[in-house]
Amino acid sequence: MHCWKTINVQKQYGHHRIFLISAIFVMMVFSVFYILITAYKDNPVSDQLFPLFVLVFLMIYPIHKLLHFLPLMRFRSRLRFSIEKHFNIIPVLAMRIHEPILKSRYIVALIVPFMALNSILIVGAIIFPTFRHYFAILLAYHCGLCVMDLLYVKHLIRSPKQALIEETDKGFEILISPTNN
């Protein structure tokens, strides 16, 4: 096996640029989704369940991380977990792959939170249009969390089919066998 390419989205785009892309994505998703769902069902909105909204808002990130883990559960011996602090106060759960896994499996692990949580939030907004503003905020926030995952998927899609993915200090390495060039 040799390294075909190393991907480090943080280094390639920069922290500020990723934050800006994420913020723009959040605003766009909220605006478009809220307008569409309001056009579909224009019921009055309610703030009755605000404490539940705050609880769900705080739980989106841990659920997102759990959904990344579920497709890789069979390979848990190849994973390492740690809690890192961003800006010296924000705890971030990090999951690192220390042995290679198939590219397709890793792409599924990156996409599952985006598909699962966003589907639930969209259906929730349709079923409970009185709380569509809550669902729109949660959907936009979750889409903002998914920006990094989607950037990695964008790079991984272009790699060779039978590639393996391994995480190092430099970023994600796309490994291929010499016969797969």
C-alpha cells in the first residue's frame, strides 16, 4: 500500500474559511427551508416547547457523532476516541481511524448523520408545522455541523474505488495498492 493523496480540509481551506462556509450554509438552509415549509403550511407558530428545543439543540452534536460511529461499529477496534477542546472551552468528541478501512465504508460513515438527522428534522417540520421555526433552526444548525463531512466526501468521491482510508496527524490518507494505480 502506498499513499495516493493526503487530505486535510482544515489545512487546505483554513479554519476561518470553513467557519464562513458553514455560517453561509446555515443561513441559506434556514432561509430556504423556512420559506418552503411556511409556503406548505402557514399555521401560526408556537414557542410552547422552548425548553425541549434547547435540549434537542444541545443533543444534536452528540447524536451527530454517534451516527458517525454506527456504520463503523464493526471496526471499533480500529477507532480511537478522545475529547479535544476548541477555543479552550468547547469540548469536541474526536474519533480517529488508526487502521485503514474501505473508502466506501468511510463515506457512508460521513453521510449517515447528514441523511438521518436531516430527514427526521424535515419530517418533523412537516408533521408539526406549528414548530417549523424550531425544526428550521435545528436543520440549519445540523447542516452547518455537516459542512466538514461534506468537504471530506467531496474529496473522497474522486479517489480510486478500492482505496483505503487512514487518519494520521497530517490528515486523512488515501491508500491504494500498487496494482490499483
